[in-house]
Amino acid sequence: MRITVDSIVSERPYGIIFAGTVNTGQRLRVRASLDNLLGIPTAGDTWEIDGEIRQSSFGPQIAATAGRRILSSGHLIRQFLASHVPGVGQLRAGRLWDAFGENLGEMLATEDMLDEIGAIMSPDKPVLGQRLALLVTSAWKAARGEAELVNWLDRQGVRDIAVVRRLQRVLGDTAAQVLAANPYVMVPLLSWKRIDELGRRLLREDGRDPATDARRHVGAADEAVKQMLRRGDTASRASAIEVAVASLLDIDKGRTAPVLAAAIANAAVLADRDLMRAPGAAGLEDALTARLAALASRPLEARLSAMAPSRWAELLADLTGPHKPLGEEQRAAAVAMMSRPLACMIGGGGTGKTYTCKVVCDLWTHLGGDVLLCALAGKAALRLSRSTGRLAKTLARTLAELKERQDIEERLADPETTNEEADKDRRKLDGLSQITDRTLVVIDEASMVDLPTLHAIARRLFPESRLLLVGDPAQLPPIGFGIVFHKLVKDPSITLPLTQVHRQAAATGIPAAAAIVRAGDMPDFSTFTGAGTGVSFVDCRPDEIAQALDGVVARLGDPAGLLVVTATIAGAAGVEETNARFHRRHVDAGQAEMKGFFGRSFSVGEPVIFGKNDYRAGLFNGLMGRVTAIDPGNREIAVVFDGDALPKTLGAEHLVDLDLAYAVSCHKCQGSSAGRVVVPIYPSRVVDRSWLYTAITRAEQQVVFVGDRAAFATAVAKPPAAELRTTGFMWPAPCQAPADTRSIA
């Protein structure tokens, strides 16, 4: 009896139960001993099953006496051909599969079947059929390794072509053989459930016991490490790894000793002190520690140490002028930076970090150096450019340009490069980022920079280069894994603190409230009476939060100076529903609207946010603005972005990356500020004191919290997310020589 497998009901070391459908449409269950099956069933397979149908408490059921897999779905093979060969879509690829089934790969690998293949794909146009047949067989042969991988994965029920391509890039032409020997190498690419189902089946087909096989044990450790990195950690306590692998393997924690032994022996984890470290991340951490330690311990240059304090004061006075002098903290930080090849400038919102950066850059270039400015987000890079008068770029673009420069310089050094090619390459070098032995690299918003990115920058520094990390450790940590900045700033020998607030007047109460939240305590809230100054709280039940939020916004008025900062994308007070609600109210008031992409619409006067970096157009991820005109006929929108005097016209190319910004997530608004900020408060795992601190410090005049005061208290009591991360990065570095911290002022 031929049965298509719909789902696996139960799988044990000795047998399996699956549900399926026969060709008449009848659904039934199959119970089988693995000894009676030639392979292990998986959803989507077609099997030939011998046995008698009997009624059971679950309905019709077969106790299989024999079974074999007879047909694979062919989904991947069809997808492969449709995506690799012009003119061959799913229809023609499906015709080939229908004709040849599991023999399709063999048919494509020979030239003897060209006529048949052509006739099948294009029966009415033989000339086209012959051309398509040549294209199909050529593509199949040219990608033989990938083709074999497609065949193998298709038989295993893996249907994602993107996974195939990533496996091919990583494992090369022998990918199919590697996976057949150990399917658990796919752990980085697929969910554990899918990997383990496939792995256990193949191990049993090979006569192995999944419960004791080291490949499965190591795979579970790889999955535990993957989960660790997704949390932002780079290391874990051994006990936490034991719990994770026990859960993945469905065993008692007391039986994990051989699993951990196999994981360590196969370098799935690195045992270090009392930690289990992710090997790749450990390599990055240790290399970064060594590089930064070498910077920090470099002796102070004689020409700088010889300068008298009065000379530094004169230089700073000349650079800043009488109209925008430095505060005492800023002056001390700027001068101290000259004596520190590695430094971290820290300060809360509005403490003048960006202006101090400008002065540091001016001072360093005056002394004969050059500066490379970068930031994680395009919006932060734009702000840094405007405040310093120098071009700042995103870290991603900076790294890409440094790599391009390296490639060009290698080509120029190649004697086989022609003069014409060399001239073309030299012209490219002019606009690319560069680091030399006189470069000061400044990274803004450094608290959000993850381990791989910071390592990528540090590895390109010269021994005599300098690095200045600027940020606020109380704000949100990196989205990616690792914590570096937050550990570095605990070292007073390299940290330059700024504490005096300039952005918000002390009378608003915002700086004081932010400091209290930062310390993990509840601030004293004022009574909300409408537009004003200070920090207030409007209490409401969770089911009232949308209505209460809308009421607060209405009472504040002046939508141009107001921003809603929220924790989630979905939900009544989330980004999407809040933006949709406010947009509908705006349109109902008589404003015309224009359709964008993904269901978005825009009207004149609405706040918007751009979601991509486009340097040619001067647009950056996170850049906010306001719509000044719409042109539905040409599908264009005019937007005045923050800091611009004139509007930019966005066509379809850029409209796809535009969204409403009545409400934004806290991560999106880092580096931004607004006169008034409204923050809905409801239970969310992402909200902790660093989240609240970041939200508060976005406001210049007034902050209004709306929602559940108990949820606020719970969030404040949570340790900051950065403190909850477990990492192997150590600072000061073991055996690190003391940094030269002599003052030059």
C-alpha cells in the first residue's frame, strides 16, 4: 500500500508511528519496528507499506510487516533547476521530476538524454526544448557538488534552497558526503528539532545508537553554543551547558558527563577557568584583549609629555574660541586623551560627549595626526559628521572600505597588474577609509558595538594608532554577542568620564530621574497635567493602555516635538499598532494619504524614519524626519529629515525603506532626542533599567510614562542587560603591563 507521510506521531529507538494518507484520500496510522523498514520515514515521504489495516482507538491503523521509501518530493530539485537556469521555472522543472522522479539527477548528468529532456520541458517548441535541455544539463554538471547536495538533502526532506547554498559555500563539493557522515554539522543553519530528527534517522539507518553517538552529543553542544551566542553571551557556566544539552538530548542532567567530554574533545566548547566558552568568540575575545592591551601599555610620546599644561590650555582656547568654551570636565578629557592611545569617553545623555569628540579631533589633527570617525548606525554617523565637521561613516561601511583598500594595495603590489589597472585602482583609493600609524579612530555609540565588529576594527590598527570609544554604558547593550565597552569603562586608567548635563536643564528633573533609574531605584513622579517639564506617570490597566497613551499624546499637543518610545513591534502599545492608529486619526482629520510599501501609508505632516544606509542620497538607518509633500501620481514623498534645511524627494527606490515614526523602538531611537517623550509601560522581557534609562534620556523637557507602575518597578529592579551577559573577555588583560597614565595637563 502506498502511503504519503503527513506527520511523525512517535519515534523510539525500537520503532516509529506515523500518520499518512493513501491514494484514495483515507488517513491512517502506521506502526512499525525499525527492523522492518528500509530507512526512517519523514514528513513528505511516500512509502510502500505491507501490512493489514485494523481499527484501533485512533482509527484505521497498520502494523507494518515491511516498508520502503519509494518517492521523494523533489521540491529541492525543482527549486534548484528553476533558480539556476534561465527559462526553466517551477512548471518545467516539475515536468522533469514527474517524468524521471528520483532518477532525475542521473538523467541530467548524462548527455544521452538531451532529446528526451527537451521534449519533456517544451513539447510544442522543439528548438526551445533543445536549448533548455543544454542549459539544464550544463548547469547541473557545473554545480555537481551542489547538485549532489540538493539530491541528498531532498531525500532527507530538507526544502530550503538557501540552506543548500550556505552548506555548499562552507563545505564545498564534498558537502553531501560530509553531511551523510555527520548531519549535525548543519546545526548553525537549521533548527535543532529538524537537525535532530534527520540526524537520529541517519544514525539508525547506519546502525548507530543516537543515545550514545558522539556526533549527536557534539551537535547538542554546538546547539547550546548557538543559543548562547543568540542571548549575547560568549561563555557559560559548565552547569548551564549541562542543563542545555540535557534538555536538547532529553536526558537527565546527571548523564551529561560524556556529552561534555565529547564536546571539549571535539572543540565544540572551550573549557577555560570555570567557564565553557564558544570557541570562535573566544578567539575574537583573546585577540582583541591582546590588541587593546598593547595599545594601552604603549609609552607616552616624548613630544607630548614635554608640553607644559599652559600650552595645552592655549591650544584648546585657540581651537574652541570664546563662544563655545569647554567645561572643565570636557577640557580635562580632551587633554587626557592625548596621553592615552586607548581611551573610553563616557557620559550620560546631554553631557557633551560629541562636542568633546570634535575638540579631541581638532587637537589631534593640529598635532599632525589624522582622524577616522565611525559609528554603528547611519544616524549616529551623520550626527557625528555634522558636529565635528568631518565625514563619519558607519562601522559596516568603514570595514568594507578598509577591506577594499587592502585588496587594491595588494593588486598594486602585484607585478602583473597593468598600468591602466593600477591607475584605475589608485583613483579608487582617494575616497576610501584608511588607518595609518598616525590615525585616531573614534567610535561613537560604542556601548552598542558587538565583539566581532570591534575586533574587526582593532585588528586593522597599527601599533602606533589610537582608539577612542565614546558612549554611555548605562544604555542598551549590543544586539550582537559579546560585551567589551562595558568592561573597558570599569578601568579608570583608560576611562574619561563626563557627568555635567548640558542637553537637559537640571530644573526639568530628567537628569535626576535618569540617574535614579540607572542606580536601580524608582524615581519620584510628578502629576501629569499636560505639556510641561519633568517626569510623570499615568497609571492604567493593560487593557486600557492604548486609550491612555492616545489621551496623553492628545493632551501634550505639538506632535512635531513628541516621540513615543515603546518596547515591542506588536501589541496595542507596540510600534505598528500605535503608528497605524495615529496615522488613521491624521487621515480622518482631512489629510490625503499615499500608499507606500508593505501596507504603509503616508500623509503630509507625519513623522517618518528611514531604515537603510544610502550614502549617495544622504540617507541613513534610523534617520527621522517629517513629510512635507506627497505625489501619488509619481509615487514620491518629500521629507525634511532632522538636521536638513530642505526636503529630500524619495521615490520608489527609497520609499520601500520608509516607515512612520509616531512610535519607535528604544533601539531605533538611540542617538535621537525629542522635546517630549511618551513611554508606554507593560510587561516585556526586553524592558530593564538600561532600557528605561535610554528612553528617559531621549527627552529634553518632559517624559510621561503610561501604563503599569508595577511593571516599571519590576524592570527597574532587573539588572542591566549588559551585566547579565556571560563572556570570556577579560580586562585588564592577564599579565598586562600597567598603562602609562601620566597626565600631560
